[in-house]
Amino acid sequence: MATGCETPNADKSYDGGWDKKHLSELQAGIWIDPNGCDHWIIDDGVEGYLSPRLDHHGRPVCSGTHIERNTAIGDFKGGSSSLIGDSL
């Protein structure tokens, strides 16, 4: 049973927007959460993607104190072909 905007058996490796492409064509950055743990972040202008960064044992990766918390680093908007930009 599908709920909300979910499509049954949808391939989650593709961007579902109007400029559909494989997620590997987008660039990810890292967002450091308030606890100091890392999350992969992608923003293509319309959709956004966020997932925890995990080590090979499935545990969260936390950068510690050398990167400011609640900060995104990297070119996480790279690979976007959207004409809709952020207003800020």
C-alpha cells in the first residue's frame, strides 16, 4: 500500500523531479547536526535529500569538534539544473 507521495516499487536511486536523473549525477555535501554527527545532503533546487553518514558497521559518523555544528559544507547544490533558486 502506498501512502502520501510514495510510489510502489519506485527506484529510489533517481531524482523524481521534472529534471529526472540518477542521484549519482548530483553532488553531496555534509551537514553536521547539533550533536556533531554527519549527514549527506543534496539540494537540487526543488527537491532535497538527507541521509545519515554511516561507517562500514552502520554506526553514525560524527566529525567531532573540528567542524561547526548545524553547518553544511561542500557543494551540495552542485549538479542541479533547476532554474528555481533559494530566496536567501
